[in-house]
Amino acid sequence: MRSLPILAAAAALLALAGCARTVVLPPADEAADPGCAELIVTLPEQIGEESRPEPLERRTTTSQATAAWGDPSAITLRCGMPAPAPSTQRCISVNGVDWLEVAQEGGVWTFVSYGRSPATEVVIDTGAVTAVTALEAVSNAVERTDRVGACT
């Protein structure tokens, strides 16, 4: 009879795990690049800032070399993106990684790592988390990819 409480606890955990929806993200063209595998396993489980009562939790995604945080998703990441060409777009450096700001629509900003192979895209809902907080959190993992250039 001792196994009954253990089975009940396991069933409860499975039910709770089913509550968080899986985030549907298309894979990047080069998601199978070995550099993406190392990047993905070193990403943080939580991303937060002092102004939020709780950090954004990492969620399950549908595709290889992708990640997401928050429910609903406030940050998504896809590794294996096409490397951006030299650009006049705004470039910022965060924790040793250069990021191009490639799009901004309302409060959603999109950044792509510059001078890194494979390239990584991060989409941030700035209504939920600041771009700086999100980029600081993922840059340590992205820094593990090969540096092949830099912003000037």
C-alpha cells in the first residue's frame, strides 16, 4: 500500500506538467548545427528582473534548437539562423555578444546575434521583460558559439 501515495504524487506531477502549453516555434534553417546543441543546454531555466514578482520560467518548445520563457511566451530563441550580412542597423554588445536589432513592432523587439556562428534570434515582448534583461540572460550561452566577426 506504500506505493499508492507515490503513484498519486506522480499522477499529480504529470497533471501539473500538462498545464504549461508547449510553445510552437519553427526551427531555424541550420538548427542541427552542433553549436546550437551546446547553446541550448546552457540556457537558463529562468529569466527575471527585480521589478517582476516571479521570474519567467523556461517552457517546452516544438522544434530543435529553440527555447521560450514565460506563459504566455515573453522571450523566444531560435539557434541556427542565417548569419546577418554587414548592416547599418543598431548593434549592441551584451556580455561579449553583439546583437543586431532587426525588427521592432510595438513592444516586440527582434535581435539576431552578429559575428557568431551559428546565429541566434531572440524575440522579446518588452511589455513583460526588458530587452537588456533578456539579452543578458541568453548571451552567456550564445557566447559559446564561434565568434567570426564583430560590430564596428
